[in-house]
Amino acid sequence: MSPRPKYRRRPQPNIFAILIAMLAFLCLPALLAFAHADTVPETARSRAAYAAQAEPLKAALAEKGLALGSPVFLQITKEPAELTAYVQDTEGKFQPFRTWPVCAVSGDLGPKIREGDHQAPEGFYKVTAGQMNPASSFHLSFNLGYPNAFDRANDRTGSFLMVHGSCASVGCFAMTDEGIEEIWTLMQAAFEGGQKAVDVHIFPFPMTQQAMAGREASPHAAFWESLKPAWNKFSASGEVPTVSVRDGAYQVR
């Protein structure tokens, strides 16, 4: 998410309308990314990134018995700050392919609560082809879709929470330009192969008993416990669990 620009106060009586128009213009690339939900938007930049990364990724995937264009699942932890891409094998299980360090993530452990708190979200998100933004101010990016149904049910606010290139973050996950190019290529190929949405699960840390120990007093402890079933189910099965929201709480099956 791009930092908010600073606007100079002007004497015109319609200054508020002008500021809104300026903000809409700055956000236009991200908004355009949603125009065609079934098609990955493209620019010369994204085409060059795909062309540069596709063949190396094909070779690296083949070494693990995987293929470019197969469905992808992304898992992010804040501590350690990492993003791991899993790729579905021929038996329908998601296998770990590659882990990238998150170059920058703002805020502390814990979910995003409100617009402007500079927190990166935690929870379960889905990214469709239309959420891919090849015209990002930070090289390439994709919108996580925050707030999701859980966030809205709990009155959490915010917008344009991204995974993007560069190494600066205001509530987003910055992956460096090279990292986002590889992730983008995996996702674009998966969409072109027929995947409708890429699940992105974001955790504060690996949801193990050891990692949870000593965090019982955190104000986020109950929320973190609600994330744990999805971590455990994927770890045990290699299958992405189905997550829904009922009565303002995550339901995992």
C-alpha cells in the first residue's frame, strides 16, 4: 500500500472534493486491477517479469516433481517474517516450493484493527486474478482483500493491504522486486491454469504449542487460537482447509 500523500491546504471552498479526486487518481492502478476478475491484468512490466521468471521457475519446480501452472497456496508468518509458496502435486497435495524473507512489514504481532494503525493483517484471505496489480507503485503487487468477512463482522477497517515489491511497508508485506516477480509468476500461471483464487493464510508466527507458550496474556491470544485449527489442518494433510465465518468467528473444516 502506497504511503498517503501530504496535501497542502488551499483556500478553495471545494478543497475536500479536490483531495478525494487526487486520492482516487493515485489509487487508480489498484482499482483497475479489479476490473476483470477472471483475467490477470498485464502491463509491459508484468510481461517482462513473467518472461524472466517462468523458465527458471519451471526448472526449479520440476526438480521437486511440481509444475508451473498448478494451483498455489501462500502462507505468511510475521515472526519469522517469511512467505512460503506451496504448489499442488499430481495427487492434490500442496508441497512446499520456496520461502522468501519478508523484506519489510509494519506494525507488531496482532491483527489489523482499523484504518491507519499501520498494522499488517492476520487471518485468511483469497486473491483472485482481478486483485493482481501490475501497475503498482511498488513494482508488482496483489491485494489481499482486507477486510474479509471476519474483519467486517468485527468492525475492522482498512483498505489496499498488499503483498508487493520494494522494501518498505505501511501495513503491507514487502517482498523485494525479485521476490514479488517469482510469486507473481507462480500465481499468474496458476490462474491461467484454471485456479479461481489463491488462498493466503497469514499468521503471527508458526502456530505450534512452543510458539504459543507464554503468549496467553496477549490481548490477541483468543484470536490467535482461532487461527490455529487452519494451521494444524494444513500441516497434517497438505490440503488447504475451507474457512468460513459464522457469528463473527472463523470456522475451519
